[in-house]
Amino acid sequence: MKLIHTMPLFIHKNPHEFESNLKLAKRCFESLAQSKENRIVVYNQGCLPNEVITNMLKSYGVSPIILGNGSNVGIPKARQTCFQYIWEQYPEIEFISEVHLDMIFPKIGIHR
């Protein structure tokens, strides 16, 4: 493994936004599951319990690590917490990326 993704995840409570966010999540995570490098550290910033997020990502075939407790701490703190976790737990990782729900991934990996 050369790459771990991060995501500051905020799912809105508003019913319209909630459904829209879940549709984006489905597309994003299903495409991420097709990538060779599909480990992701998610910082939970709102609405869904960690267990629900973990189960959702696993159902799409993604290997998740969930940080945070649903409090919206802002993107900078969420980002830094994810990076710090990776630096401490996976010091051998060469690359870290930040992804968002509106991203879809091609079926490629990092090659050298």
C-alpha cells in the first residue's frame, strides 16, 4: 500500500441534502472500491454514527478507518487529524490524498 485517502465527511441533516449526500457517497465509494488503493481515513463531522459510516463503506468494498464523533470541527482540524493518524499509524505510506463526496475515481492505481 502506497496511498491512503482521507475525507472530512459531513452529511447534512436536512432531508433534501441528506438524500443528495447519500447518493454522492454511493457513487464516490463505489468508484473508490474499484481502485487498487481504497483505504480511507474518514473524519466524521456530522449526522451519521460512526458504526453506520463504517458499515456503509464496507458495503461498498472500501476499507475504512473512522475518526471523530459527528461534531463539525471544520475541514482544517478534520484534515490535520486524519493526516496525523496516518503519519503515526502508517509511517511507511508514501502518499496521502484528500477526497470529497463529489469525486469519482478511475480504475487505476499508483504504479512505479
